[in-house]
Amino acid sequence: MARKEFVVIGVGEFGTNVAITLAEFGAVVMAVDKEEKALELIADQVTYTICADASNPEVLKTLGIRNYDGAIVGMGHDLETSVLITMQLKEIGMPYIMVKAATELEGRILHKVGADKVIFPDRETGIRVANQIMNGNYFEVIELSDSYSIVEVDAPESWIGKTLQELNIRAKYNLNVIGIRSLDEMNPAPGANDILKEGDLLIVLGHNNDLKKITKL
């Protein structure tokens, strides 16, 4: 299967974390920013870094990203620049565009000019913190819909030393383990014979009601 390819435009704190995490999951990642120093900080953790002003219409056309799987625009609170970049990405045929916004009004504007997904990091961070407080062992939550999510959760103590096949998580809990993050590496495609170790985090997909049951373990 071909590796996913993404361009991340703007490598402030948000863009940097998105770029590095995508790369950890095995994606090809091109990071674009007009600040050389910002790119130097992540150069050894992503596939490519390009120092350029992405709001310039000619820049995006020369990057060779037309066939990439998606673009993530994280330009801080500069709405005008985000709008310009989003419009240009749409014009070159980018299939999926995710854009960072600060307010609901900004979000509506970005949707109108072509953003497929607008995210509000401050609000979503608040939601994740609330989940951590209420559920204890939840580390990350990605909402796929009102009913389904992807979460990171500590491997229960009773599961340590057992394989995924032995645990039969899908049949017993109606959940899918789509990744295992250990202390030293990320396994984005765990197999039935992979053994869970102390300190492992499971990346699990399922219905929110089923995900909550894991916390009882």
C-alpha cells in the first residue's frame, strides 16, 4: 500500500505537532514555512522541508503537491493568509484541506473558500483535557463522528504479556486496535501475534459507548 502524503503549511506549535505525528505514522510529510529556523527544528523528523511563502500563488504550484492526499494549514491567527492558501490549494486540486481557525466566524469563512475540515485547537484541547479528567487513562481522542472515535488508552495490566489474538478484543469488546505506541516506537499496523508490553498505549477505534468500557479495566 502506498504511503500517505501530506503537506503541512505553517510549522508553529500546532503545525509542528501535526507534521511530526503524521511522519511517525509513516506518512510522507512536506513541511512548508517562511521561517528557516522553524523548519530546522523538525527537518530530521519529516520527509521534506521547504522555506517559502505559501501565500504566494506561484509557490504552491511549484511544490508538486497536486497528487498529495491532503494539506493541513496551521497559520496561527492570520485569517487572511489562511484564506489565500486555502483558495490556492483548492484551485490546484488538493483533495482534502484541513485548516486551523481561532473562532467560529473564521471557520465559516474558511469552509466557504474551500476547507474540507476546520479545527479549533483551543476548543479541542479543552475537550481532550475533560476526557482525561473524566476517563483517567484516555490520552488522545479523535472524534470521527458523534458516535465513533479513535483514542489512545493504556494497555490494561491484565493484558500485559498477551497477544492481540489471545485477547480477541474485537469480539469481546467490539473494538479495533489500529496501532500500538510503545516506549521506543510506533506500530501503526499491529498483527495478531504482537505481544503487549508494560507501558504500551493502544490506539483503538470504536463506538464511544464501547470505548468507555475499557476504562473499567
